[in-house]
Amino acid sequence: MQKSRLRLGVNVDHVATLRNARGGAVPDPVRAALLAVEAGADGITAHLREDRRHIIDGDIDRLMAALTVPLNFEMAATPDMQAIALRHKPHAVCIVPEKRAERTTEGGLDVAGNDNALAAYIAPLRDAGCRVSLFIAADEAQINAAHRIGAPVIELHSGAYADAWAAGDWAMRDAELQKITEMTSYATDLGLEVHVGHGLTYDCVTPIAALPQVAELNIGHFLIGESVFLGLGPAIAEMRRLMDAARA
Ligand code: PXP
């Protein structure tokens, strides 16, 4: 089987986190996005949270104007966010669960428990031409529900896998990797496109990148952190190299 190139989406949220720590204009997430593309990113991901703690509305306006690669717009399933997405019509919309108190997106979306509401929610986004993705756990019931409501793409949450790796819990790491492996095949057989994201690092990316059916990885926090030491371009280029080596 010809292996397809694994796409890298670089999430620039935490460039905005750093900017917002001082409330000014720098560092600019749009500048980071353009550099990321030069360094090998196939797309840019940005999460407009309801509390605007990192990316703000003006960043989305500027990303839409500046980017020549797809923007993956992450958002909670709220009416306000739907209106913003419909105004911009980004290439992709990734629906994520959002809790105000969480530091980051902690779990996957409960599609199985909300399928009627989510089906109605994503329909206008699909009609507007956005590729709708649902951020879910590697769980058969959630995948079945995503398929049932007509989402073309799912993104599997790799947070537990990455946490197990960081903690040196190899039994948990292997169990999480097995779930992601099996559920990637299961979802692909249903006709869904599979992305994976959250918590991925140089250490733990290879086994995920090696899964031939995974179409895209979305990586943010680690890359922005690593760029403090290496510079953003080299940090991304190293991730790209590891992903390509895993696919070779
Ligand atoms: N994918 C989704 C759906 C996310 O919500 C996030 C975090 O915003 C990421 C990928 C990137 O995760 P990280 O910043 O841990 O690499």
C-alpha cells in the first residue's frame, strides 16, 4: 500500500497565551503561523475559547486573511462560535468540549450522548463547506455516533497516551496506544478521516505517526515550548522529520 504523507497541523494558541500574559501585541500568533508553514506545517490550528484566554477574535480575522494553508478552527459547540465559524468559513472546524475551569481540553466530546443536538449543530457548518471534525476519545460508541451524525472527520484525543508516556507508565501507554490503533482502523473502515492530537511530543509521536491510516496530527503546546530553546522553525522541522521517519 502506498503510504500517504501525514499532515502536521501546528496549533498556535500558546503563542497567544504568551502575548496575553502582557496584554500587548507580541509575540504574534499570526507571525508564528506563517513561520510554521515555512517550517513544514500543512495547516494551522487555533482554538477560540469562550473566555478568549489565548486566541482572540482578531487573531482569527488575521489568520483567515494571511494563511495560504488550511485553518483548522477549534471551538465549542455554542451558538456564538457557530456564528463566527459561519462568518469565516474556515477550511475545517473541530468541535471540542470546553469547560471554563480546565487548563486545556481535558476529555473528548460526548457525541454518543448528544447526537441529535450535534447533528443539527454541524449541519450548517457542513453546508457552508467547512470540513467538520469531532474531538473524541478513542471509543467505539463515540466513533459510531460521529459516523451516524455525518461528521467526515474525527480527531482522537491522545492526552492519556501522552500523559502515560511522560509518567513512564508503560502499561498504560501501551493500552492507550492499542486503543488509538484499533479505533483508527475501526473509524477508517467506517469511512471517517482520522486525526490525532493533544500532548504529542518528540518522545511519543513516533508510534502514532506510524499508524498508516492517520491523516493528520495537531500539535501545539510542546512545539511552542520547544521553540524557546530551538526556535520555532527548527522545533517544527524536527517534529516533521520524526513524523516522516515514522511513515517511511
Ligand atoms: N487537538 C485538539 C482538538 C486540541 O484541543 C488541542 C489543544 O488545544 C490540540 C490538538 C493540541 O494539543 P497540544 O497543545 O497538547 O499539542
